[in-house]
Amino acid sequence: VLAGGVSGSRQNALVADVDRPLPPVSGGVGGGCQDSESLHDAADLQSVHTDAHMRLVLSAAGPFIVLCSQDVGDKKRCFQYASATRFVECEESFVYYPSNDYIATGNEKLRKASGNFSSSSSSSSSSSSSSSSSSSSYYHEAVQIKPQKVSLKLRIILDYQAPRTDCVDHIAYYLIDLSKCIFVDMYALDEEYRMFIDYAQAEDYPVDLYYLMDLSKSMEDDKDKLSYLGDLLAESMRRITNNFRLGFGSFVDKVVMPYVSTVPKNLIEPCPSCAAPYGFQNVMSLRQDTSRFADEVRNAKVSGNLDAPEGGFDAIMQAVVCRDEIGWREKARRLLVFSTDAGFHYAGDGKLGGIVKPNDGKCHLDLSGNYTHSTLQDYPSISQINQKVKENAINVIFAVTAGQISIYNSLQKNVEGSSSGQLSDDSSNVVELVREQYDKITSSVEIKDNATSHVKISYYSTCVNGSVKQTSKCDGLKVGTQVRFEAEIKVTSCPTDSKDWNQIIEIYPVGIKESLIVDLEMLCDCPCERRGHRFYEERSSKCSYNGTFACGMCQCDDLHFGRRCECGAETVHSIKDQDNSGCRSDNATVDCNNRGTCVCGVCECDIRSNPKEEVTGQYCECDNFSCDYYNNLLCGGEKHGTCVCGRCVCLPGWTGSNCKCKASNDTCLPPNGKELCSGNGECVCGDCICRNFEDGRYTGKFCEKAPSTSGRCLEFKDCVQCQMYKTGVYNEEECAANCTTFSPTPVEEVQADEEKDEILCTYYDEDDCRFAYVYTYDNDKKVIVRAQKERECPPEIHILGIVLGVIGAIVLIGLALLLLWKLLTTIHDRREFAKFEKERMMAKWDTVSYGENPIYKQATSTFKNPTYAGK
């Protein structure tokens, strides 16, 4: 069993025809066995001896490449075996089979931290490594990912390309890059390597929490609340882990206009009871003395600025990159809680204050913890923040108020491992928020890597009791839950620079400073092309002492060429002077039409990988594979014609550029007709091409339909009617006697297929019913008719019903109008009577006593006749 090999799904067997086991071959492929985890990836080799040669045959399990570095003349030396029928003879000592190889060099088991933890042993990241070693006798750090380091050799994968004749098809006249010989121009090779990655969140894993707070004036009440909740925050986190440390930092903004007022008095006190403005300050480094946290927060003073956005990005950058100053530990869950009620400035905003120097992403804190380059460098960009957060494996928690949550929700999508939560107006829910976001972060794991474009890594997992799917993230995890990822690694291309053939790839869980280091070696060349190899010989006699013999081929110097470097400039000139021949035809700009090699003034045409394909001619100008195709066959196939020098030579009975046309014109004769195409067209390749006349163009398969005519529709009409619908001019006896040419096929819907040259006919019968049918001809020129199954008849009209309906409607409308009139008059009369009754009741005079209207008054004037004396 060979060590390494390909993936378990591709256990290719390389069978040999020799009596003894195949000895170890070049390229580091040993004859022994690896550990049990790599056995499933081994290629199974057997061998039998025959005349000091071996016959290599690949099983049908899948293709791979074998190189014969022996001088085998015109035979192929690079082989991709796609079936068990292909083989090549080559001395076994010259066979090179590049094999995938996997070795786990760091494979500690998953475990939680154990031993006695002391604060002195991990007080800062700067001393973490030394202290860890000094305290290793009583403290062991947790291991959350397995394995930790592997060494991997991988072959390349490339899709099929046009064959390179200088490598695959025959021996080149100079040494080429053998990586092309082995891996280019072959079908896609399934050469991915799959390995398992285990992850489990360790119990009591160390946690570093750095609280970064906006101390502008608007956050004053939040600061006071945080000072009261500091102990509660520490207590809440200690329920998760005993190994917990807490730190505190604050920020405002750059102390330049227009961010901060630069009026002298405002630089001292920008607002009542406010401290002088500043960019960022590390108030308290990470430490276990969490009681000091509340005091530091309480003693911190707020400050003021002018614009709404704050300089939070400057603070985040310094808090992330200043590992020693902040006190981040190497093996700990790192949390950065960013608390604010405002937006943020980012790269480019510094130009408003005259700051044009880009942020360098480095630490610039003085001994007091103040950011010294606040007014010298621009704000960092989002991508810079994301890069540094990834490099330092820090989980950022954006704790912001309701007015800003939407902005930071968008921001956290662009910062790896970050999350966001809504903070109350006075930060009273900060403890719950931090705990909630911590649980959210730790309940999921996402695997990422830093592979280059030449390497593709895909991940598969069942996560927690699920089915296998392609994913790099698992949710719903708990402390101690172990999940397994399967990483599929492929080398998709070889870098141009051979120095990049060895790469270090880091596969890591987001937010955890632990990773799997993959020491990858890409098998992009052959050992036999390297100086010092036993098959590498400079100024070799096999190359006429004019080149280097390597891997069975000659690499000529600058003054010679040819298979054996036998040709030089003087040789070529003498040959051309003697017979006036060369490797270029008239007006040609390339040798041998770029399909061969000029050897001492004579073209040697390329040999194709397909033995049936040949390039020929004095200048390699001819071939037998570039002719026109018909039905996906060259020149219509061997029964139609052959390809000769780029053109089809048709066999008798066939014509055309691709031999698809029959030489006979029988297919152009109409039924019962004697003239080709009814005399109205020409027979071209077995089809009628109808002519154009003054009154129009003839149509139909045989050009039988004159312009503005319906062909034979009228001829078939009566027969279709009697046979399908039992209507028309023919009775049953006449129909049987006259309609013997065809029998229509009933269909639900009639549609004409123009490709089959079907003619659509439509008529109305004596019942005003519409019926349709199509007709065409079969290969024997017999008429085929498909007719509509049921006629389309207009619905029957009941005149009496319509008249009675109209009369009834008029009567009903009249009655309705009378009833409406009676109803309206009755309502009106009732209203008038009610009005009368109301007025009558309002009359209050006493008809019994006086019998008069109370508003009536007797006349009071009296008149006397002065002449009346009373007598």
C-alpha cells in the first residue's frame, strides 16, 4: 500500500504485470503503511515481473497520471488511464507516480483547561508563552480544535484542455515544464483530499472582556449606570468561567475642527463639568481585579464634541492591535464590547480636519494609555477593522441605542465574528445584553481559512445530529459539544513562482485564537527535472552534447534544437541553401502552421492523442479531423464520407460540404407526380427550394401550392366532413366509395407543424359550424390527415324565450315603477298629515268658555253723535 494516495472515494488501483512488489518510486512515495487514518486514502499497487518491464494498467475506479522518465522514443510518456484497456511499457525504475501524502504532526486530543490557574501566569499576552511553560507542571491550557498541525502533499486539478502535443502526444525536442506534462491537458482529476477537523468549546475557557465606551456628554447617564452594574457584569461572566478578566477604555473624537471645538477654553472644558476632549484612552487594562472596574468607570469624566459621529473606529483599532497594552491573552475568548449612542467616522473623514495620512493599523498608545496619533492619522476603514479583528481573533459586540441599531446591524455583517445588540437609553440592560451576545457567539462555530486563489477548501458537517451538508458553520452548540467538519482541499492551479508551491494555510474557528496549520506542498513538478537527480544529466551525449537530458527528454541550449539537439543555425541554413526548402509555406509567419516542429528545416507534424487523428502535409497544413460535422459525426460518419486535408470527400450517393445530402432526387418528387418539386422549384440536398414568380412564391413540401391558394384543402374537405362528422355532400355509401385515399385521425386541437410541412385547412359547414384539419405526406408520399374531433358550432338561440323575457321585464319594470310611485305618495301624505296634527295640537284657546280665538280682541273705540241729546 502506498502512503498517502488519493481520497477514500477514489481508491485507484495501479496493477502491474511483474512477479515482485513494485519498489518505492520517486517523489517520496514509500512502500510502507501510514497510520490507520491515512490507509483509506492509499492507492493499492500490485505488480508482476515480465522481462524487466512492467505493464501499468489502471483499474476503472478513476483516472490518474503516471510519468515514464525513460527515453522511450516516439512513444508517450505521460499517461492518464481512463479504463483498464490502456497500458504502456516502461522500466519500473523510471516510473513516477505523484501521490498525495498526509501526516498529522500535531494531534493533541480535545480537552478543557486543567491544573491550578494563577493570575500571574497569564497577566498579559507578552508573558503568556513564558509563563505557560513555567507553569506547565500545574496548568494545562484547553485544546478546542484537532488536529493542530498537518503536513499535506497534493496533486493539481485541471479541467480538460486541448492536448499539448509537445508533452502528451510525443516527446518534445526540448525539456518542458513537467508540471504541464503531468497535469495539463487531461480530463478533470478528482484529486481533492478530505480530512476531519474536530471542534469542541472547552468548559471553563478563559474570557477577556474589554469594555470600550463612548464618553461624550450624551453618554453620561450610561456611564453612571455602568459603574453600578460593573460588579454584576463580572459576577455574570464568572458564572460562565472562573478564568475571567475585565478591562475598560473610553473614547470621544479627534481633537481638531470640525469634530471638536478648538476654542482655547473649550479645549479645557468643552461643556460644564466635562474633561478635556481626547481620542482614545486605555483606562484599565484587562485584569482579574474586577472590583476596580466600577471605580474606574465611576471616576471617568465625560467630554464633549461638535458633530454627531464619534471616533469609535480609532478606539477599536487601538484596543484590538495593542495586545500587550490592553492585556489580551493568547488562549482566551476575547470580547470587545463597544458601547455608544452615535454613529462613527471612517476612512476619508479625516480630510475634513486636514488629516490625510492613512491609518497604519499599528499600536500608538503612550505609557498613560492615550492614543498619540489621533490627530496625525485618518480613521481606519471598515476593511482594516475587519482585517485586524480576524488577525487577533476578537469578537466585537456593538452595544448601541435604538437610534443606531440599524447602522451597526449592517456594520456587523462586514466585521468577522461581530454581533450587535440594542442598549437601553441609560445602559441599564448592559449585563443582560453582554450575556445574551456571549451566548449567541459561543453557541455557534464558523470555520474559515486564509487559502490563496490556487487552493480551494470546502467544508462539510453534520453539525448537531443533522445530515451531512456543505457548510462551514454550526449553530445550537453547548459547552463540551463536539462537532466534526470534513475539509475538502483541492489544488486548482500551480503558482507561477515555484517558491509559492509550499504554502502555510491556517484553518480556524472565528473568534478563537486556535487553528489548524496546514503545511501544504503542491506537487507541481517532477523530481527528475531537478539538478542532482539520477535522471538529470547536463551536456548529455543523448542530446548531442548540446543540452541537458532530464526525464527522458532533451533540453537544448540556446543555439540548438531538435529531439536530440542535433540541429543548429548552420545546419538549417545549409539545408535551405541546398534544396530551397524550409518549414514555412509562402507568406506564412509561423513554422509548420503552428502544428508541428521544424527539425533541421523539415516539418515533423504533431502526433494527436487520438490515434485516428493525423496532421499531414509538407508544412503540416492538412488534417483529417477539422471538417464539417453532421449529426455530431465528422462528414456525417464513415457511411457518408471521410475528411481529407480539411474537406469532406463524400462516398457515392452523398453530397454537400458535410456529406449530409443524398445524391438522388427522389425525395423531391411529389405523390403521383413526375416533375421535381412540381416544376415550381429546385431540388437542393433532397429538399425543394420553391421559386418566386410574378404573382408570388409557391409553397409546400413539393412546391405544389400556388400563390394565394390553399393547396389540396378543398379536395379533402368533403371526405373529412363525411368521415369525421357524418355531414356534407356525401352520404355513407358515397363516402365509402369516394374517400379511400386517407382516413383522418381525430385530435382535440388542430395545429400545423411547419417543420413537417403540414397544411392547415379551415371551413364552415351548412350548420355554420367551424371545423379544421391538417394534411401532410409521409416518407412514402401518402397523405396523412389529422382532423378536429368535434366541430365548433354556435350556440342555439331561443327567440320565443327572448321575446317572453323582454315582455316580462317590461311588465315587471312597470309594476316596480307603480309601486315606487305609490310608496312615495303615501310617504308624502303621511308627512303632511303629521304636520297638520302637530299644528292643531299647538292651539291652546278655550272653546267652551268663550268660543273664540284667544288672539282675537274686541274693539275698544266708542263714538258718540254730538248732536244726539239723549233723546
